[in-house]
Amino acid sequence: MMQVRRWKLSAAQRADMWSRWKAGQSLNAIGRALGKDHVVIQLLLARHGGIAPPARRRSRRALTLAEREDISRGIASGCSMAEPQLPRRPITKRPSWLAPERDTAEK
């Protein structure tokens, strides 16, 4: 039975790959350092055109985990969205942003 090798890289390995690529190392050298074949490194680099993708970050308009938790607890306890005790901390989002949270909790 053939052993299947995983070609995905961890976040630390990806950062190392991009820094090595930017420093001008060859595909073979990067592959040896990461324990992967140079073809795998080439595929991963080619996926982004050889340019490191920007770091991902959440939109400021999205609800935070704490806000979602407060909404969930308030809905579970039977509070309406208009009651002042829901949530304990003020939510900086418009009420229209809270509607999807309420709708999924009611299902």
C-alpha cells in the first residue's frame, strides 16, 4: 500500500516558505528545509503568483465572539432584543446586524 504524503503546510511553515522565497532561496532549498518536494513548494507559491497573500483579519463590522455569546445567552434566557439588560455590554453594531443571530437562535 502506498503511503500518501500530505502536502499542506502549517501556518509557521507557510510563513517560513514565504520568507525563504522572498530571500531568494531556490525551490529545492525551501523544499529541503520544510521536508517537502520542490514541486509541492512550486504549487503552493504558484497558487498566489509568487506573491505572499496579505494576512487575514476580520472585518470591524463583524460581531465579536463576546458579542455573539451575549446575544446567544440573552436569547436563550428569553430576553427580547429591546430589553436593556441584553446584552450586558453595549454592542456597537446596528440592530440590523443582530437579526441574523436572533433568527438562527430561534430555529
